[in-house]
Amino acid sequence: MSDFDRNAGARWGQGVARAGRAEIDQGLRTYMLGVYNNMMVGLALTGLVALGVNMLAVAGDSSQAVAQMGRIPLTAFGAAIYGSPLRYVVMLAPLAFVLFFSFRINQMSASSARIMFFAFAATMGLSLSSILLIYTGASITRAFFITAAAFGGLSLYGYTTKRDLSAMGSFLVMGLIGLVIASVVNLFVQSTAFQFGLSILSVLIFSGLTAWDTQSIKEMYYESDGYEVATKKSINGALMLYLDFINIFQSLLFLSGDRNN
């Protein structure tokens, strides 16, 4: 306050700095809100598509079933996406979307990037619809809310911490690469014990990535970004956090979910 009183020039400079800081803070809040809104819409779309596909795939009357998955009767549609070679397309389609999105986002318009993200979320819903056949509804609900609570706390930490998480992020990315390689190996090994260990590692790695990604997304914000650039950054950030959430959810469901008999 003494500096403020001594010098009219300093007083004016401080006022400009504070106004600029307030504008940046407001812009950052708006930007991050856009990230979370896009992510939540993506998650909602994934859930709705998974439910819709499940309704189409499961036969209401076992006498009308053309196939079964365990004790669950399937329609012709269900048999096609869960029991035929088409299931590999369903499994790998989300990965294809992510790779395409990553390589092409700089060439897309903001509206195209948003449509692509929502198309990816819908495709992920198709891929994840099988968990509704494998696990009980109570298990899925429990895993979702545990994931939501953990994700919220970790993302808040990443947003508010003054600690630089870049070193931790580099370590986590290395762990993620190892996790992907190990998961591919387990596709051939088919070891439940190995998958259990991978799921524990997945929870730990993606929990750390949630905090790091949030900080990285925050640091991508620049006040001078135009609408197109800011929107694409927001959508890209939503994709990063969406993937963190989905991977934590799937791993927790594997670790704690009760299977349908």
C-alpha cells in the first residue's frame, strides 16, 4: 500500500497489471470450463451409445436369440458385434479415431474437431457396450462414481498446484508405453493374473496422468489465442482427460467389478 501511495505512475501500472491478471484468470476459467464441458458431453455420449447398443444387442426373449454370450441371449446384431470377426473392428475403431485425430487436428477447423471428438466418444460407447454384458449394473455404477471422485480430486490438484509436474509426466509417459506393450503381449498370453497387475498399474499411471494433463492443458492457454485455436486446444484437452477417465474406469471395473452369472 505504501508503494501505491508514493507514486501515481506506479499506481496506474499496478492497476493495469491487476486488470490484465483478472482478464487472464477469467479467460483461463472459461477455457478450462470448455475443456471439462466437452469432456463431460463426450462421456455422456459414450454412456448413451453403450446403453443403446446393449439394448439392440440383447434379446428380450431367449427364444428369439440367435447366439449367447455366457447366459445372455443375443440378437443378430449382438452376435455380429460380439461374436463375429466384426468385434475386432469394434475394439480397434477407437484407437484409429485417436490416431487420426492426433495427426489431423491442426488441419481441422474447430467445428470439425468437435464433431470428430464426439464421433470418437460414440465409437468408444460402441466398444465399451460389452462391459454391460460382462459386469453387473451395480458394479459399473460403483466403478464410475469412484472414478469420478478420484478424477475430480486429481484434476483439481493438477489445476491448482504450483509444483511443476513435467518430470513426473515424462516418467508416466514411459510407464504408459510399457503398459501398452505389456497389454498387447497379454492379448496373446491371456493371463488373468497378468491382467490384474496391468490394471493396477493402469490406475496408478492414468491417475498421475490426470494431474499432469490438467496442468499441461492449463499451460496451453494463451490470452491472445483466437477462437479457432482456443477451441481446438479445448477439444484436444477434453480428449486427453476423457482418455484418462475411461482408462481409470475400465481398470477399476476389472479390479472390483462383479461379473454377471
